[in-house]
Amino acid sequence: MQKVYDIAIIGGGPAGLTAAIYALRSGKSTVMIEKMMIGGQSSLTWEIANFPGFVSISGMELATKMHEQATNLGLETVYADVTKVELKEKTKRIETTDGVIESKSVILTMGAKARPLGVENERKYVGSGLAYCAVCDGSFYKGLDIAMVGGGNSAVEDAIYMSKICPSVTIINNLSDFTCQQVLREEIEELIKAGKITVYQNSIVTKLNGDRQINGVEFKNTVTGKLTTKSVSGVFVAIGRIPESDIIKGIVNCDKSGYIIADENMHTNMAGVFVAGDIRVKNLRQVITACGDGAIAATEAGAYVNSLK
């Protein structure tokens, strides 16, 4: 017979990993389905300096520790892509590229993916000078000039990281100022003074130059209309995220941007279906808030499973 788990978690980021730990500690059989790598977007962060208990830790190391803890408690991890979900019945059905998984409850923790620039021929340059993760691809640009698009925490963190291995970093920000945390602002201002980083505020990318490989970027000042072209070997994009909610659209209630709507206890509009982390409607998306969501979601999912007996 097909095994029916108590709790199935779709997504292996901090929210999902924390949910797994809490679910297993409450005695619930738990499976996690992850399509790429454990840690999700957080594993692409080279330094996390605001997670309690660690002065500084890489996202990958933190995710690995979480996964080891959950695995030691009995977590089963399936590396596969979810292709379809059926969530209306008491026994939830999750179809994956590695087979079908059934569970009494489901926690949705798929997170979010990088938002694209939206310029012509963008996909053509992916892997050929265009990247969305400095930690993943930054080493390929050691000793080369690069541009960073964005002005929030991720963009500033990535620019600081790349300034350590690149002769020059050009930041292109569509807003009039950075929106990062103060500690990051202070660090990047020092690098700007040192000439390691140049910043263009109120600017948007209009064109990526190059034949097979990027050799430049064109951007426009939204206030003056002035066009500027910079010769760079790489363009890194960090302009926000898009929720990974395609598989549940039309099934679970979402807002107009695709983020899942839930109450403070992580309940969605469907019985036995919960949500946690960056994929849900919320004001602050950080590793620590994802973990908090995961703990609540697992506790509520466990209570739901107990109510079925």
C-alpha cells in the first residue's frame, strides 16, 4: 500500500526545514520535497549576520545544519519537482517527477525565485554574463568588472561580496537611495569612498550589450533621461523575488502577486493545508521570520492531523 505521511512539506528552505524539525519532534511522520537544493534562496547567501546564535554564518552552512538536525530526527527527503497537487480530500496527493506522495496534511514552503530584469534578449545571456546569484557565479568573474542591479539588502550584500574579487563594481538602482539595512549601508559607503564601487541611482537597465557574451550594459536615468553605457563582463541582478506558487494557483487563495494568503497561524483557505516562509503574504521576508512561520505551521499541521483520529 502507498504510505501516507502525517505531514508533507513542499520546499526545503529555512521555513520547510524548521517545520520538519517541529513536526518530527511532535512524533509526526514527515517527508520533504525539494526540487533543487536544501536551503532554497538562503543557501545562496554568502553571509548571514542577523540570525540569533551566529555572529556570521553562510546560508549553505546554516541550511546544512538544519537539514542534518531534521534528518537525525527521521526526516525523509525527496529530491524531485512537484508537477501537480490535489489538496481537497482528506488524503492529499502530490505528484512529483519521482512518483506520487500522499499525506494527511501539507505545508507549502516553496519560497520565491529571482525576478528577471525584463529587457530584450535577457534569457539569451543567462550563463553568458548574466546571473542572479553572486555566491553561485561570482567566482567566474574574478578580476573582471561587473554591474549589480538593485538597491536592497540582497543587491548591496552581493555588491560588497563582488567588490572583494572584482576591480570595479557598478551598482544600478532604480530608486533614489538604497533600501538596505543600516549596517550594510555603512559598509558599502566605505567601499564607494574607496572607489571600489560606483553607484547610479534613479536608473534602470535598458539594454544588455554583447554577441554571445555580455560586454556591456546600457541604463537610463529616470529623472534626466540620460543614457549611460558601461563596459562590463558580467551583470548580476538582485531586484526582488517572485513567489514559486504556480502549482497551487487556482487551488489555494493567493494575492494578485501570487503570494499565498494565510492567517497568523499559517492556515490557508483549505483544510489541512498550511503555508510558511517567503511564499506567503507578509511584510518581512528573512531567514528568521521563515523559521518562525515553519514552527507555527508544523504545530498547526500536527494539531490538524491529531483531529483526524
